Amino acid sequence: VLRYLGCKKQNDDIRALVEICSAELLAAVAPRRLYRVFDITPAVDGNGIVLANCDFVLPGNDISALLKDCKHAVLFCVTLSSSIDNLLRRAQLTDMSRGVVLDSCASTAVEVLCNHVEAEIKSQFSGCYFTTRYSPGYGDLPLTIQKDFVQLLDAPRKIGVCVTESSILTPRKSV
């Protein structure tokens, strides 16, 4: 949380506020996750990865290089829930400092959730090589594919994650 706050020096007041906000966040969070495993092949032009049994292509040279020796890709989506968006909005309207700390707590929590999902996936595929996580918006993988990505996972229906016209995930604390 302190890293997200950019807080190199901490004091008792900051630690106390982080503890209070962490407890408040944990009381409100309703984490949800889903994932699907796909067989993959390089795109015909070598610029991207084709997911088997669907019409979805992960475009770009960077994703091609990352997955060049892989036979499968796991697409996953997580969210802390819309209750966290509401909590953050209320805090930012009433106490900006508390709002900033809550936002940092939520950013930390969604990363922890991603780590848990990744560990769950890894436990099901022992002996396999895993790359680093990679998301739309990294390198030359366009953020604009998020809409198709969440539709492919059926995330709007299954866990309530949608994509705005500007390709931003909602609820806000979703990956």
C-alpha cells in the first residue's frame, strides 16, 4: 500500500490510516475471478497469437515473443466488485486523504487477487512453464482488445466486469 502511495517515509499517522482503510476495504470487498485455458498458435503473419476454438487474436509482436514457446494461454479476469467503486467515490468526496489511501489499498488488493488466481492456475498445471502476466495495454497489445477479451470470458455476465467506450474496465479495481 505504501508503494502505491509513493510513501518512502512513514509515520504512526500514515500507518494508522492504512490500517483503518485496509480494514474498511476488506469489509466491503467481494472478489470475483474467472479464467479460461486456450490452445494457441502463432498468427499466419507472425504478428500475434490465435486462440483456438474462437475468433480471437491477441495482436502484436510483443505477445508473439512472450508466448513463442507456449502451447496454451490462460486468459483471466478479476474484480474487487462495484462495492469498492462506491466506497472509493464516497471517500473521495468526504476525505481526499482517506480516498487516496483507500485507492492504494484497493490497488494492492486487486494485485493480491491476481497473484492468488495465478497460483491457483499454476497448481493445476504443474510442470508447465509460466510467463509473466501480460495485459491489454502492455507493449504493443492494444488496450482496445479489452472489450473482446471480457466478452470471450463472458465476464460481464459471470463476474460483472465490463468495458467503457474508452476501453477502461469497470468496476475500476478490475484486471
